Amino acid sequence: MERDEMLRLAEQFMAAWNSQEVERVLSIYTSDVEYVDPNTRGAVRGADALRKYLTKLFAGWTMHWSLREAHLFEGGEGCAVLWHATFRKPGGSTTAEADGMDFVRVRDGRIQRNEVYFDRAVLSSLMAG
């Protein structure tokens, strides 16, 4: 994948996640996706498992991500995406902010592996309430 294509994919990725529409998010992933974030306790494997995870995640959080940087991996098979995000419980007014990074591996124009890294401790004030 070329740099321009990867930047378009990174923008589609952020827009899909910001929509918090499960099927829209799933459309950017391969059917054999491997997804890991600080909440998953290991890899979520496959579109059906990711659908189940996203349904629960989006019901419990209102989130918004902004792309800060995207760095293409040598060979064009993926990228590192740096982002800034806000988190809020549905109906709540308090937000938490975090900076983080995704490592993304791409196959045939879709994301096959997605590893998310951020300090989950920033969410503790929202989870306590």
C-alpha cells in the first residue's frame, strides 16, 4: 500500500470508529481480523467476535478520536497511527482524554490486525462514577 492510500485508510478508520456504528467499523476489517486493546484481555479474533465486543463497547462509552500522525511501515503492509481521544459514559458530562497509538497491519486494503495502546488509567475517574 502506498502512503496516500494508507492515509486515506487511516482517515476512514477514524471516521468509522467515530461513528460508533458496529457494521461501519467492521467494514474496514478483514473477516479474520485480530484486534487487541487494553480492555480485551487478549486478542479478539474474527469479525463475529469483534462485532460482539464493539456492540458492548459502544453501548458503554461515547468516544471520539482525532488523527495526530500516521507512519507507514516499510513495505507498505501497515502503519502506526497516533491519535488523541475523548471518552465519556453515555448520558454523562465528564470526559477523559488520552493519547494513544494503533499498530495496524493491512491486507487487500482492509485491516487484518489492530493493536491499540493507551493508558487505561485515564478512564478510572469515569468508571468510578
